[in-house]
Amino acid sequence: MRVVEVTTYGGPEVLDMVRRPEPVAGERPGRVRVRLHAAGVTITDLRIRAGLYADELSPLKPPFVLGADFAGKLLDPAPGPEGELPVGTRVAGFVPWYTERSGEGTYAEIVQVEPGWLAPVPDDVGFTQAASVPLAAITAHQGLERLGLPAGSSLLVTGASGVVGRFAVQFAAAAGLEVMAVSYEGDESELKVLGAKHCVRRGDGAEILAAAREVAPDGFDGLFDGALIGETALPAVKNGGTFIALAEDRAPVSVRDIRVETVLGKPDAVLLTKLLRQVEARELITRVADVMPLEEASEAHRRAEAGHRPGRIILMI
């Protein structure tokens, strides 16, 4: 089967397509095979490829296969959140790559996954759309749960134009929070439709903090750092507030009794099943920036790093 490997740490050019043997049924006890149709390119993929987590991932070293989000068809029957999923079922999910540290990601034609990572894909949701949802939506949902803010609280969401940030805005608005979204120019109207009460154009830290103080002079009750800004965004949080980081190396040191927590999305088949149904019903909106063939994974990484088109880049397989 075809896979795209990270041959060594570096830029997008280190990604190379190679062939590996196809996994066979029962090769890894407790796991089932999925033939992939789509895989997402995430910011974590970019950071791993660049070597930013090389020490944490040791002894795992290249060559390895990146990729978390996926959508495809089951090659083996699997228990599902609501009953048995037969062979051929359309499923989506994500591999917890960073915590698994096996180097077996979704830039591949077939993956072996735990059934608890899988959710059935509704009929009216395509593979491309389904692959843009799992990791981002679950991370945003679990991050908002970790915030634990009551309705009426104020929340600043950085990176609101991004995949995770857009979901965070939607979940926060549904929970009755007053959301200020930091977004790309041109996304303000859409984010307000999704639930943001205030929007500010992304800029340097000083510009964002100045805009934040106009909305919440005493600081926000919570901050969801979808843009991985880190420490420079901490002054926007009020004393005793909560800061949600999405990467361990971007979590600031707590000051002024601010609770700082890092959220790494954990697979949840029941939650993902619910979220995909909300996508089908258009109660939850996702965004796909580009769809590219697996062979162009290097170009997909270049586009993702350029950041000109917010949304998930999807590799078709």
C-alpha cells in the first residue's frame, strides 16, 4: 500500500511516498482495518514533521507516517457506539498520534485502529467533510468542557478562523458564552453567524490585547488559544480565569491565580457520532480549505504552513 513517510525532520520536502505491506486482519489484536478515502492535515502534523517534538517523541524517529484525522470504509467488523458496524461501514475518527507514538498515521491507504476511535458517518456527509471533523471538533468540545464556564461568561477564542477555533466558537455560543473571536480579515461576518458576539482581526499580541480590553476591561473569564499564541495572550484573562492551551509547549506559566490547562483531544466514539450527526443536520459547520491527492502531501504541508486559506486541508486517498 502507499504511505507518505517523514524521512527526516525538516520542511515539507522531507515527505516521501513509499510502499509498505498491507496490514492483514488480526495483525494487531483488538484493532480493525479501515481503507481510507480521506485524511486531514493538522497543525500537529506540521509541528511533528518540523522536529518540534523530537525530544518528547524519542525513541520514535523517522521514518514514520503522520496523520490523525481520517474517513473511510471498514475492512473488518467492529463494535460501535450503538451496535455492531459491519464490513463496508463508512466511518471516521482520529488516531491519537501524539500519545500513541507508534508512527503509524493516516497518510496511508489502510490503517489499523481501535474501535473506540470510530464513529459511523451519516449518509449525507461525504468523506472529505467527515475527515475535517474528528480531532478538531473533539478537541474544541473537550476544551470547552475543561473550561467549565457558566452561561453568560466571557470567552476569547484565538485562531477562530482555524478548524479547531471555529468549532470552539460554535460550542461556546451554544453553551451561552459571550464570545470574542480573533480571526482572519473577511471571516468576521461568518464567525458572527456561527455565534461570536465580537470579532477582531488577527494581528500582533499588543493589537489583540488592546481590542480585548475594549470588550472586557477586567479580562475574559476564559481564553481558548486556538492560535497557539501562548504566554503573550495571558494578560487578556482576568484574575482567577482559565486559559486552555492546545500544545504543551505553548502553555504559559500560571500567574494571578489563572488556571492553565493543556487539552489534547482524546477519542470519544459516542461524542463523535453525535457531532457528525450535527454536521449532517447543518447544526455544526466545518470548513475544508483544499482537497489534494495523497501524492501531493508535501504541497499540502506548504499550503497549511502558509495559512492563506483557513480550514482543514484534506488528502484524498
